[in-house]
Amino acid sequence: MGLLEVAGPIMVGPSSSHTLGALKIARFAYKLMGIPEEVTFVLHGSFALTYKGHGTDRALLAGIVGLKPDDTRVKDAFAIAQSYGLKFNFEVSDLGEVHPNTVLVKAKRGNIYNEVRGSSVGGGAIKINQINGVDCDLTGEFPTLVILNRDLPGALRGILECITYNIANVYLRRVNALEGLALTIIELDSNIDDETLKKLRTNKYVLEIYNVKSEEGENLGIQ
Amino acid sequence: MKKVRTLVFSDLLTIWRNTGLEFSEIILAQEMMETGRDPVAVKRSLKYLMDVMLEEAQKNFGKPFKTLTGLTGNNAAKLCASKPRVLSEFNWVATVTALSMAESNAAMGRIVACPTAGSCGVMPAMLYALRNVKEADNEGLLKAFIVASGVGNVVAKKATLSGAAGGCQAEIGTATAMAAALMTYYFSHNPETVGHASALALKSLMGLVCDPVGGFVEVPCVKRNAIAVNVAIACAEMALAGIESVIPFDEVVEAMYHVGRSLPESLKETGLGGIAATRTAQKLVESIHKTLNSGSET
């Protein structure tokens, strides 16, 4: 928190936690995989109770089609989502021991399927706390790599060797012992270049890689 | 581990007394020490935020809005169409602007959360009235805006800006202290006077609870923005006349934080206490939920 966070951000209303935070969680999923063909938003707690009156539904749709938090078209998100042919669905459910403002985004495009769970923790700040079932603790402000990799000795070392950037956090968990799959989430200080991404894509341990980039000023809306 | 002490308002005043530097530059230098951000870039970003507020204020002034729940939306238009009986032109312009921005927020318009979305009408109201009624120059306005942001930053660091954590006094109270600082610095260039104005403003809204009907940022939030800018104007005017706050700003902020901590949860953005708990509010919420759940969303 600094001067700019106090004096900003620029956003569309009405609520930093119910609108801005929700948009940022869905936008994380968009940055992960692009606009999906189908999406289900599972709303928990306070999100479940008040999502229509706060425009949380529109904010989520705006985020999943890639609109930024200060885009005045957020209120027209239903029409925009339809123009992309996006099939969307809102569900209300108890997601368990999570923050009251939590949403689970389930997004599908072709044979790609991802789940992102995030909480809007106040003042527009978010925590992405689960990706495809693997617990993590991301603010969404830093570039993040999400990698589905082979669950083999040396896999993590092989992946990290490709990355010359400063790594802030690493989360790793086996997701399927039978098929030998693990999920690695790497939070970085800066965006990776195309060469590094290519190296990772062709790495023998890497099966799928998603590059969630951070954009200059996107969190404050300052250009 | 090495502990870095964050500077409070009185520390900034001491630096100013010892150096005589432009106070907005002291605030930018402090920001660089704490966050490592380039002061030139921060100043440019703050100017951008200020310009967006002025642009949106101009665009939305006195317009009707269709808000998400329909509980508000015509207040700015009503006041704009009404010739003021006693309010000065400055207060009237500021009040209309505050209503306009708060209603635009409730209608999913673009706002600057300065310091929060719920209190987004107060600062642009002061900026817009200064520019349009007092023909304030951009450079003077920017310096005053930086000082106001510095005042808000003190609250953010020592207390909270969140209604859920500290009640409305943390949101609207801080916005009012910032707006009072803005006006006071613009006319006086004196940070000591700013400290008094901000302390007076925060004291006058001490204990204000966060009790939005249905949890939605409309009732009483929209009209509170309009009242708050008038409080800010009165506090700034008093400070500019030489009236001092007996209690210094930093201590008022601490007091506000303690009051916020001792408020029950029902009075902190839960929609369960205050006017949100009234019979009329309950009935309204019931009918809003019915309408929202039956209406098609496209």
C-alpha cells in the first residue's frame, strides 16, 4: 500500500471488494487461458448473497473476456460475453472454509479445462488461493507460470533451470499419481521473454504451460 | 530484522519546518523511501488519477443514473435542477458533484476509488469545485492533491480505509480529511494548517457507522458523500481562519482506529445494523432481491 493505492485505483463501481476484486479474479483466469467457450462461476458466502446488486456477475463476465477494471463496458458484460459466444453459468454453493468473498471459476475451451479459485479480500485486493486443485497464495500482481508437468525425479530442477528470472514463490503438488502428473505454480518478479517460454514449452517434463503476464499499471488503471 | 519506521504526519511536519521544502515534494520523497517508487513517476500517476476524477465529474455533473438496485440515481439531477437558497455556489457545485460521482459509482460508472469506491464522490467534488468555481490552476491543484493523498496515506498506514474493518468513519471520514487537506493546502500552502483541517474533519465524523441497506453501496452512501464534502469545506474554512484542532491529526487517526475496532460487526458493512436494520430497509431489500432474481440480465 502506498500513495497511489490510497489515491486510486481507477475502476468501475460500485464496490472494490464485490466488483473490482471479482473482476480481477476472473481476469486472472482469462490471462491464464484466454476467453473460454464455457465458464461456470461458483459463488460463495457474501458473493453468493449479493452478487446481483453489486454487479459481481457482470464484473466476473467482464474479467473472463479480458476487460480491465476501469473499462466502462463492464456494465454491458452480459452482451459482450454473448457476442463472443461464451456460454456462462452462475452457481451458488458453499466452498467450505474460505473467505466470505470467494469465487471458483471453472473455464473450458476445447480440451483445455482450468479451475481458478480466488478471494476478494478488501479494497480490491485479491488472493488466488487455488489453481486446478493446488493451493497457492498469489496476489495476481506478479507474473505467474502454471505448469502441468511429469511427476518425475528432476522435473522441478529441469523446469527451474529454464528460468533465469527471480522467483518469488513456488508451489508444487502431485495431482495424479496414476498418470504421473504434477502441477507447478511459479510466481515471478518480472514477465518472462519468448525465448524462455519456448524453452519451457519444449522442456521434456512440461506437458502444459500457462503464462499469466502482468501488465504495466493494470492494477491501478493508470496509463 | 531491521525495522523501518513509517513516518507519521508530525514527522512530515518536522521535515518541512527544518527544510522549508515544498510539502508535496516531501510526501513524494517519503513515498520513495517507503516503496522505492520514482517520485517523478508517482507525481505523473497522481496527476492521471486527478485528471480522471475531473473528467468524470465534468461528464457526470447533475445527470440521472440507473443504478443496480434503483435505490438512488436521481439525487444529483434533483439538486442540479434546484436553485440553491443558502448554499454558496462553491458548496452547491461540490454537493452536486459528490452526488453525481457516488451515483455513477452505483450505476457501474468509472470512478477513482480515492480513497475507496464507497467514498468516491468527496475528492472529485472538492477538485471540481476548486477548478470550476475558484478557477484553480492545475499545478496548484496537483500539489494540493498530492498533500491530500499523503494525508490519506497516514490513515491507511496507522489505521484503516476499510468500512468492513473500521466503519464509515474510515472511508467517508478519511475522504473528508483528504478533501479538507486539499482545499486547505490549495489556499494556504501551509501543512500545519492542513493538519488542523484534516483533524477537524476526521473528528467531526468519528464513530460514523457503515450501515448500507442490503449491503449495497447506495443508501446511505450516496448522500453521505454529499454531506461529507460540505463538512470538508467547513473544516478547511475554519482551519484557514486560524482555528486549530486541540488534538493533533496523528492522534485523531489513532482514536478513529480504536473506535473502529470497538464498533460491533453489525455496524461494519454487514448490512445488519444501523439504518440497514430498519423495517423500511428490510422491506426494500426483500423487494430488490425479488426484482433482481426475476429480471432477465441482458
